[in-house]
Amino acid sequence: MARCGSRWRRMPLILVLGIAFLGLAYGVAADPEEVQVDPPIGDEEEGTEKHEFQAETGRLMDIIVHSLYSNREIFIRELISNAADASDKLRMVKLSDEGSLEDDLDIRIAWNDEEKTISVTDRGIGMTKDDLVTNLGTIARSGTSSFLEKFKDAKDESSLIGQFGVGFYSSFLVGNRVTVTSKHEDDSQYAWSSAADGVFTIEETEKADEAERGTTVTLHLRDDALEFLDFNRLKELIRKYSAYIDFPIYLEEHKSEEVEVDVENEPTTEDKEASEDEEEEVPEDEEEDAPSADSDEEQATDKDESEDDDEINVEEDDYVDEEEHDPTKKWETRKYSEWQHVNDQKALWRRDPSEINKDEYDEFYDSIKKSTESKAISYAHFKAEGEVDFKALLFIPDRPSYDSYDVNEAAVKENIRLYVRKVLLKGYFHEGLLPRYLGFVAGVVDSDDLPINISRETLQENKALELIRKKLVRKVLELFKNLLKESDAEIAEKKESEDTEAKEEAEEVETEAEETAAESEEKETVSDDESETESKDDKKDETQYIKFWKQYGVSVKLGCVEDRVNQKRLINLMRFKTSETDVKDENDWASLDDYVSRMKEGQEYIYFLTGTSLESVMSSPFLERLKDKGYEVLYLYDSIDEYWTQQYTDHEGIKLMSLSKDSFAFNAQDEKIAKKQMEEARIGIKPLSERIKSVLGNKVERVKLSNRLRSVPMMISAERTGFTANMELIARAQSFTDPNNMAEIKNSGPKKVVELNPYHPLVKRLSELSTEQSAESRLQVEAMIRTMYDTALVSSGFHVYDQADYAERMARLISKSLDIDYEGLREELAEKSKEDLKLAAEDVRKEEEAAQERDAEDARKRKAEEEKMAKEGEGAEGQDGEVDLEKLQEAMKMASQGEDDGDEAEAKEEL
């Protein structure tokens, strides 16, 4: 049933109505005799009859209401939109008639928790009796669309919201009965009422000259919708969906206060009843002047009314101070209402950017993020025109929220809000307006051209929406680029300033050096110290783009993987720490273009190394030979680096080369020399290589000699298509990793490659031992190979799977280096451990027995003292007749706690 309901909600109106009409016509239609038969028309064949579909209106209303909307809270949005349309229609009529436009157009929402009603009132154009019958009594007839037909010239300039003629019926999501009271300038006031049961009533309530223009929609709430009878709940919904409606929205707030009144002037019950009868008989013209909750001025008057107001709930204050009590006065709780303006935030994106200052942008950002902790580091305010027109205001927060990369609906709705004619579009639409990697961008998009479904909950996928997506992404990337340019200019300006200062200081030192050599040395020292201090201070000041990159660099790299269309733009935004940058300088980063410009002559690749942290990458043995040759290396320590480097394999025609793969190579000339060198070294290492492959078995694919190792005997690299150490770590950390897949990675997945350093002492010695045939030598070589392999796994960043065995072998190795009989001493110490454990257990047993004996002795002493004190108490009772029980108990307590003799004597004396 739930799935069925979900499908109903997703159906377009035409399909819903079609199914409803067909089903009702053939299943529960009126009697066939009641079906009207129209005469044949056109070229219909003789004998063919034309009939209209029939429908059971009550069931049709229920289907429409409950299939169009997935969330009933949107009723307030629909009613406010209708009220705004009514006010806008009045504005258009006045402008077309060249009449004066009233400035008191607003929307007021009142609620009554006793009567369980919510009322939405506007002072707009109102409806005549015919309008009520036609617009509210005809399903899917839009009064707004009909109105615009009469004002075609003003259609483009209007901000009317209604399109489908069904928004009003969302009232029945929360109300079991809806009453619409409306007054048009050309007609009397009428009340339309219906319970969505297929019928409605209309009655005249006021004459044409006796009522004010406007409309009030009153909802009589269902029992399961009473949650909306709450000021904060209504305020939240209004600000969520209709915060930027052109007309002010006022929400009734119920308050109470304590007032002091005269007791002697308090009316009796009979007086109150008489007063209520008089109020009921007040003439209509006087009743209009009576206090009400229809305006702020009337609120003030109503607030000053005293005890004869029939809405006042009088309760005596039960906490009056007796000393300050005045018998002629008493306190009462008085209830009253005030109107609160709840849509005071303006639609900033619809204004001219030249008229908006930074404080206004900051205030608007706080309002959409609902937080003062996060600030915007940059924003883009623009209007797009062309095939589709829209306005947008986008912000880059200074820090990402926890759900920035979430793909669920809530996250999408919170970050980018989509408005159609300044009304929030509720719900998730396919893919969203921005791709996932830009999920941290916050802001609003507003368009009058977007095709929405009838419930205004989802967008219909079409070309216009795709164009908006593309333009938004381009604008966001352009915003990043501008931020980068500003930061680069700031760094260049700062560097130029530093160079100028350094030059001036050098000239000053040189001038002073001519006067005296001693002074020049002293001043040069001081100058150097000051310059170094200033440089250190500058390093602490990060530019805006570096701050952005530290927070959102991962997002840009994710975009390089997911957005192939904008991949090149994203690559140009990337910044890296390298072997040639100062890792301590927060502003010293390099782009790929910077790297290419610094490449050595004959260098054929862009080298990079991945790892779990900057420190682990910088300490990797894979860097040794490249640093010796002066080749720059990119330090990549984000998890996403493993993915984008597989997607983006060359930059400006230069291939990217991973140091973690066995496919690593220097330039062609270096490789030719290295190959010749390794051929000679391989002769002495071949037996060891074969032995390593034999011992490690299927853990490794092959063993090779390496020309890029210097200080370590062995390193582990991955095959060209295999997992690097960092990638394997990422795979292991996945929450939903299949254990079978991890076993495959460990045993039979992409194999690892052992790289041997033929010029390392350990490799040299192992090569010699591997040629010996004794059993002891073979075992020793096998143990050393396993230990070296596991150690190489650790230094290469891989995971050691059999950690217990590795720890055992390391313990044996250390014992041997300390000349310890590992097995013999371990057995001896194990026996000693057992003996010490028995002795310790015996000592604990004796201590527990001694403690029990002490406790028993103390208990005997306490009992004896209590008996002694009891006897003395009986003697005292015989002499005095009475005993102070409290003092007796206190004395007994002192004795039982082992107090000294003086205290005990004092206690006895008390008795």
C-alpha cells in the first residue's frame, strides 16, 4: 500500500484525473439513465454516440488531495501563495485603471486552539459569488490563469504564482471543513463552505457596503493535525516556504500578562452575563470599531482593555506576598494577541548587486544557513538570461557542514534552495541543481521559467533545468578561479613588498658599512633577524584561496573524477605541496603548471607519491633517488588522490608517474644506464631472488632489482594495475567491504612486487647465505627473508597481515643480536612466572584471612561495648526515670567507632 501511495503521489495531474474519471465512470458512475447524451458531431459514423465522463466528486476530491501532495505541511504555502496572488491581482487592476494603490496590503494568519481553526486573511481583490462558484467549485480551474488572460500585456511583469487551480484543495489535507469568506468591490460578501464531500454551500454574510474587501480562508482542523496550532510551528513553515513573498505576512502570537485590578470594581457573575448580552447586541457599525486582532493599532487598544473583555481569562495569583497584600487589589492573568511580522527578510537575489553592501550579504547568508558560526568567504550574485532566465545568489562557506557530500534529499534541499516565483520548491529532484562535489555551496536559485509538477514538490526534467545546472557549475568554478586570482595577486604583492624592503635594507646596510665596519656588522645582524621574524609572521597569514583549498580541496579532486566536462578547469584549481615547496609556509603551494615550468631538462614524467599523511609521504624511501637527481615530486595524501590520478593520466602531454608502482621509470637515458648497471648486479643476486620468490610464494608477483633505493634493502611496490599501499588501506577501511574481497586482495588479488637494493649490506650478506646448503643456513635465510619482507611492507605503507608471526620473528631477531638463548630463557622464565603466581596467590589468601579475623574481632568488641552501654543506660533510667535516647545512641556510636578513653568517659558522663 505504501508503494502504491508513493506512485499515486508521483503521477501528473492529467494521469490522476484520467484514471479517476475512467474508474469512476465505469465503476461507480451515476445511473446510465442520468448520463447526458450529446448528438453526433462532425463526421461521426451513423449510430455512434458521444458521452461525457461521469465522476463521483467526493471520491475524486479525496484522490486529488491525497495523491498530489506528499507532505501536508505545504497547505500553508498554498494558502499564502493564493493570498499573495489576490493582492497582486488588485495591484495589477489598480495600475491598469490608473488608480491609487493601497499601501496596506498584507497577509495575516490567525489561529485559535480552542476552536481548532487556522485563518489566512488577505486584503486583495476578493471574489464575487460567481468567482466562488466557478473557481472553488470547479476542480483544476485556475482563477489566476483566467485572470492573466484578461491582462496579457502585464503577464510578463506579474509575479502571480497560481497555475493549476488545485492549490486551494491542499487545505483539506489538515482541515475536515474549509470556509472561505470573500468580498469583492463589485459584490456583497459571501461565505463558501465545504467538507470535501462533493458538495459546497454559499451564503451571503454582508452587504456590498458593509464589509471590507478581501478574503479569509478558515480551516477547521482534523484531530490529527492539531500540531499546527502552535505559533513556532506556523512561523517555521512560513519562513521555510514563503519567506520572500512580496507582501508582509503577520502571524498572530498569543501572550499573557499579570495585571493588578481593584477588587471592589470587579464585576459579579450577573454583571458579566449582562455585559456579554450587551456585547452580542452591539450594532454592526459600532462593532466595526470594537477592539480586534486585525491591526497593530487595535492590538495596542485591546492590550489596554481591562477585566470586562470576554476573552480575558482571570485567575487569582496564589503567590501574593501576605505582607504586601492590599485587600482592595488583586492580580489577574490577562490574555491578549499581537501580530508578528515573520517574513521581514527580503529576496536579496532579486535586487541589483550594486545596491547591496557586504553586511547585507552576510546577514542573508546567516539567514539561509541558520548559523552564526559559519561565515561566507566569497559569493556570486548574478542573473542569467538566454534560453532560460534565472537569478542566483551563491556562497562559499568557510567550513563544510557534516552533510556536504550527502546524497540524500535533506542535504540537497538545505544547501541550494530553489524558488519558483519566490515560493520554495519542496522536495528532491533528480541529481539536484549542483553536482555532489559542489554540495558545500549554499545559496538560492529563483526562476519563473521552470516547469514544476502540480504539487510544486518536484521539477520536471527538461532542457531548461539542464541549462541551469550547467550555468550554475560554470559560475561556481568561475567563483573559485576569481578567488584564486585574488590570492595569487595578494601573494605577488606581498613578495614584491618583501623584495623591496630587503633591497632597501641592503642599501641601508651598505651605506652604513661605508661609515664603520663594526656598525655594519651589527646592523646587518639586526636587519637579518627582523627580516626573518617578518617572514615567519607572513607565513602564518593564509590567503583566502589557501583557506578554501584546505577545506574544499578534496571536493575539487572529487570533481575531477566525476565531472569529466569540467575536469581541465578543476585541474587548474588544484594546489599541491611538493619536494620543492616549503611545507612550513602556508602560502607556498604549487600547481601542475608550476611543476611543469620547473621540470629538469630531459625529465619525461610528472612524479607523484601517495600516502596517508604529508609526513609519511615525505619520509618514504621511494623519494631518495629522485631527490638525488633533483626531480620534483608531488605529495598526495588525500584518499581521493588515488582516484583522480587514475582518471587524469597526463597534463599538457606529460604523463603522471606514481612512485608506488613498479612501472616507475626515469627518462630514457637514465633507464638505459640503469638497465646496464642492473645486469651486472643481477649475477650475484639471482640465487637470492629465486629464494625470495620461493619463500614468499603467491604473495608476490616477481622480484626485481631496483636502481631507485639507497638506504633500505627492500621495498614493496604495486603492479601497474594493482593496489598501491594507500589504495589497499582505503579498500580495507570501507564500511561495506566484503571479507571475501579482502581475502582476495591478501592472497590472490593483484600481487606485489619486491624491489631489492643490490648495493645494501643485508642484501649482500643474504646473497652469500642463500648459496649455502646447510639446514641451519636455509632456516636462517628463510626467517630473514620473511622479516625483511614484512619490514618492507611497513616502510612501503602496506598492511602486515600476520602481525603475531612478525612480532615473534622480531623478538627472536633482537634476542639473537643480544646473544640470548631465546628458547631456553623463555622456558625458564615461564616456570618462574608460574611459581611467582602461586606465591602471590598464597600471599593474597593469607591477607584475606587476616582481614577476616580483624573484622570478626572488631565485631566482638562492638557488641561488648553495646551491651555494656545498654546496661549503664538501664541504670540511668532507673535513677532519673527518663533517658535521652539521642545522647545514648550517640555515645554508643562513639564507643563502637573505637574512640579514645576520654571520649568514652565523656559519653558516659553525658548519660
